[in-house]
Amino acid sequence: MEKTYRLPLNLQLFAEGEGGEGGEGGGEQTKGEETTKTFTQEELDKIVADRLARERKKAEKYSDYDDIKTKLTEYERLAEEKRLADLSEQERLAEAAKKHEEEKQALASELEKVRGEIEKERITNEFIKAATGKVAYVDAALKLVDLSTVKVEDGKVTGMDEVVDGLLKANPFLANKPQQPIGGGTNPSGDSAQLDVKDMNPFQLLKMGYGTKA
């Protein structure tokens, strides 16, 4: 004969739902109120087994939550490490780009300097070429002449003739004088002689014998 038990039982403890709440339509019990019901051993075992199954299910659910939370934390940590690594790489690339730009600017500056020196030398040589036969003292003329308006375009020097003409106009003593005819006097007289003396520089005067003592 199967044993039965008459026990005071709080049905909310074994009811469906979390937190000890009763199922729908279960009604409410006043504080301290108990229900007396007769259960067989099999029924009691089933009630306890069901309750344990529900608690186990809840525990498994929270276990999954903890696992997901752990994985999320690990993912966030790895993502942050990657971000920092990428940032370091970007900084390294930025430093390399900055160094490359500085070297590029230094090279461009040096190249511009060399070009300027070559251009200056070309202009000087062109002045000597244009002044030959027109200017008596080329070295002195180089110190007086303003070559800032002379340009080098497509490898050719332009504007040099105008510069030489302007130099001689402003400094007539630099002009190269024609040679005296063979047999002519070394001490010319008359208006032409006065004009020549007026246009001569001190070096020419000494060379021609003016200003020397007898």
C-alpha cells in the first residue's frame, strides 16, 4: 500500500515562474496562510524534480550570460589592443612621412640654390661676351652693372644688350675708345681733344700722359 502524507504546503514555492511568484489565475494568499493537501511520495518526488529542473534551467541561463559577458570583455580588450597597435603604426607612418617631406624640401632647396648659381654664372658670362669691344674695363663694369633685369628663359639669356647700353650711358668713362690712327699725335688738340679728355677716366688719363710732370 502506497504511503500518503498530509503536509502543510506553500504551493507558491513550487509554482511556475521566477522569484516564487504564482502562475496566472493562482490567486494570492495572505501572509502566513498555508494550504493543507495530501500527496503521495510519487507526487512529492515529481514536484521536487520539477522545481529542481526549473532552478537548473535558470542557472544554465545565467551561466550562458556570464559566459557571453566574459567573451564580450575579452573581445573589448582585444579590440582596444588592436586600436593601440594601429595607432602606433599610424604614428610611425606619420613620422616617416614627415621625415620624407623634410628631406624632399631640403633637396628642393639645394637644387634651387645650384640652379641659381648656374644661372648667375651664365648671366655673368653673357655680360662679358656682350661687353667685349664696348666696355674698356669689364671687371670694373661687373661691379657697377645691375643684372637683376636679365633673365634666363628656355636656356637663353635675354635683355643683356639693353643692360650694357644703359651701363655705358650712365658711366661713359667705361666705354671703349677707338684706337688712334697710326701716325697720329699722342696729344690731340682742339675741341675733339677736349671732348676725349672729358670722357676719359683717371686710368685713361694716366695712360695717355695727362697729369704727369715734365
